[in-house]
Amino acid sequence: MAVTLEEAPWLGWILVKALMRFAFMVANNLVAISSYICYVIILQPLRLLDSKRFWYIEGIMYKWLLGMVASWGWYAGYTVMEWGDDIKAVSQDEAVMLVNHQATGDVCTLMMCLQDKGLVVAQMMWLMDHIFKYTNFGIVSLIHGDFFIRQGKSHRDQQLLLLKKHLEKNYRSRDRKWIVLFPEGGFLRKRRETSQAFAKKNNLPFLTHVTLPRIGATNIILSALAARQENGSPAGGDAKELGSKSKGLQWIIDTTIAYPKAEPIDIQTWILGYRKPTITHVHYRIFPIKDVPLETDGLADWLYQRFIEKEELLSHFYETGAFPPPKGHKEAVSREMTLSNMWIFLIQSFAFLSGYMWYNIIQYFYHCLF
């Protein structure tokens, strides 16, 4: 489509702004990720002496890094409106977030909306596609202990076994509290047709706005981390604390992300900021783990029901621009999520000052040695 004379200055500004944002993002990554790695290396003696304190400090730096990513969208006008249950109430308990997956921007949205939930981000473990291992943030996620899962039937059994071992080795030893999981196993646009064919073959509901979830990873997580009562049922929610041991997983947070006009944001948009300011809507519903069946068939039915409800939530949102009210209420209440500009300034300043400091330290030792 031809560009008119009136549109040319605006498009020129969009291009210049995108280039400036990209340059800042590259610089931000170079100083922040490099500094994070240097701090982790220099703190290795603390890891041997006091592992819990080491992972606490690492988690704080990890949260700051994710806060920087969140700030890229924040200053482009990409904000978040939250609906449903207030998840701050369970921010100190162990929980699993089950999130629908539409685009790469889903991850950025979660990085933003969880920043004001205490230490959740610092103590969080992500399950993400293995391709993210090879991105600029891959080294950070490897150090932090996130899990990269390879998709496909040929890898499924092996990946689930690796996930189980990863949880046993890293989850509680690094004092993790929350796990973020995308049970659909891929983006909506890539999995919708396959999911609908599977639903038709197995007499399951025909879904348009979400796909049927895969059960394997959720099953492994609940089996490995949910504490059980003496009768074998999961202990959680309002269950009594199990002595001095970890209470295990307490909650499942059913999280539904909705974009206006069903047009998701991708990571390129988040970085370059060429899309007009957009409010992404996130709906939470909290379930006590004791109400979730742990046997495979029961868990599968339970998960399918959650995604059927997601379909209904999203259908209502796309029709009305709002999520429906909870049962027993006349209207839904939304909460605007905000980031502190001063906090963003401080963590960015720390990143660039740290980068400058480490550059001079490395340069000094290089000249001493060579």
C-alpha cells in the first residue's frame, strides 16, 4: 500500500524510534546480562558457604533483569489490566501458573504483571521451549534453573523424565516457589488445527481461542511437588502445615491472557514499540491444590475443563471488551498494574554502572596479564 505525503513523517518517526529502542535494548542486554554473569561468578564462594543466601541474591538480580524487559514494553505504552482473584494473597506460597499461549509477548506480559507480586519473580521457575536456550536470555535462564523443554512425540517421554530430575535437583534446593507452564505446548496459531482435529476424533469440545492442553508436564510437576496427606490425597490450600517440612504446592493459578481484537503482541513489537499503546488483559483464578485430582485421567479431565472455561472467558472478552464477573457477582472488577518509574530508573542505573565497573575491572586484569 502506497504511503501518502501526510503519513510519511509519522512512519519516519516510527522507524527512528524503533531503531533507537533496538539500540538501547542491545546496550541494555550487553551491560545487564554481562554484569549478572560476573556477579554470579564472583559470588560462587558464597554458594558453597550459604547456598540459600546465594540463590536469594541471584533471584533478586534475575527479577531486576526481567524488570528491564518489562520496562521496554511499559515505555512503549503496553500495559496490563488484571482481573479475577488477587494473586498477591498467595505470593508467598508455592504455586503453578497455567497460562494460555498465543505469542512470544505472553512471556513479556507475565514478566511485567508479576513484578509487583513480592519475590514471586525472583523465586520463579519457567518451563519454556528449548529454542529460548539459544537466545540472549538463555544463559541467564540456565543459571537461574529454568527448564527448556523440547516439543514433539519423539522427545516427549525423555523430556518428562528430564523435567522430573530437574525439579528434584533444582526446585527446592534453590528455594523456588512458583512455576510458569504453558500447557498447550505451543502457540495458538500453530496448534489450533491439530487440537481441533484431536478434539473431533475424541469427542471433545471444539475450541477456537485456546487449544486442548497437554497433560504430561503438569502431571510431572504435581506428582513431584505436591505434598500428600496420610491418605494419599494432596495437601494444600487450607490444609494444615506439615511440620517443619515444605507444605509443597498449595495452589494452581489458572491464568488467561487476552489481547484486544485477539491480536497478540510478539517480542519484536515489545522491543521496537511500533504498535500503538495496548492494554493486555490478564485473568486469574486460584484453585487449592487439594481440589485437583492427581491421577492421570482425573487431572486430564480437570485440565480440559479449565481450558473450556478459558474459551468461554476469551469469547466473552472478545465480544464485550471485558471478562465476565465471577459467579454471584453482578460485575467484574479490574485492577490496573503499574510499574514504578523510579524503580526502573534505579535498576537500569545499577545495570549500566555495573557494566562500566566490570568493563574496567576486566580491562585492568587484561593489561596486567598481557
